[in-house]
Amino acid sequence: MLDIQFREAMGRFAGAVNAITTFEGDQPVGLIATAVCSLSAEPPSVIVCVNKSASAHNAMLNNGYFGLSLLSPAQSHVVSRFTKQKGSERFAAEDWDLEGGKAPVLWNAPVGMICKIGNCFDGFSHTIIVGIIESISLCDPELNQCLLWKGRGLHQAVEYVSTH
């Protein structure tokens, strides 16, 4: 019963949709995640929580690097592709920078980062991964929209304009 209530409660939190990616050998692999947050500015670092049963989990740990791409509403097709495809089939060449060497990053994402794994912690069903940021790319500010996941669906944030 508590697990059902937990899922319902967490579904009421809006979370930014991110692609977490890496290479397994020379093949790109990845997953979609909302469990991402900043950790520290010194050194610049983030936390990602990855399900231990995810197909990219072990590849991330073995590679030692991951890419983090914040998705915009215009990139919702990436979520669909990751849901319907497996392994490297998720990565359409026109959407991804696959030449960076350490991890794939989505072209024109509002934010793209390459992170070196600094530490890992057990999080029950998940591994809590600390990524030390090595590089950041920011898209054109005009395209700086964030795709959100809430209540088992994709949403777009609405900009609040004060009337005062």
C-alpha cells in the first residue's frame, strides 16, 4: 500500500526530463531520468540516480563518464525513441554529438554536460552517481525551454509573468 501511495505522491512532483548517456565500447547507450540535481559549485558537480536494472547502468560505471542532456519540449521525440528502441537504436545521428569521445550529448539541448564519475553510493534500487562536470554547453537562450515529467506525462513549463 505504501509503495502505491509513494508512486502517486512522487508523480505529483514535476521533474525536468534528462537523457543520461554513455558509451558501451563504441556504441551509445542511455536512459531517460528525472532524478538529477546539482550538488556543488566547487567542484561543479551533479547527482544522477540510475536504476540498477537499467540497461545503461553498468555501461556508465564501466565507462566512468556520462552525458547529461536536459530536454526541451521540441525534443520530446527523444523520450519516445528511448521508450520504443533499445541500445544504440535510441540515438538518431542527427540528434546527437557522438564524436565527443567520453559520452553522447544531445545537439541543441538547453543544457548539455559531460561528467566524470566521481563517486557512487547505494540507493536501494538505484545507484546514486556523483558526476564531476568537465564541460557544459548551453543552447541559444531563445530555445531555453524545459521538458517536464509530471503525473505520468510530458509537460511544458509556462513562463509566469507578474502583473504587478
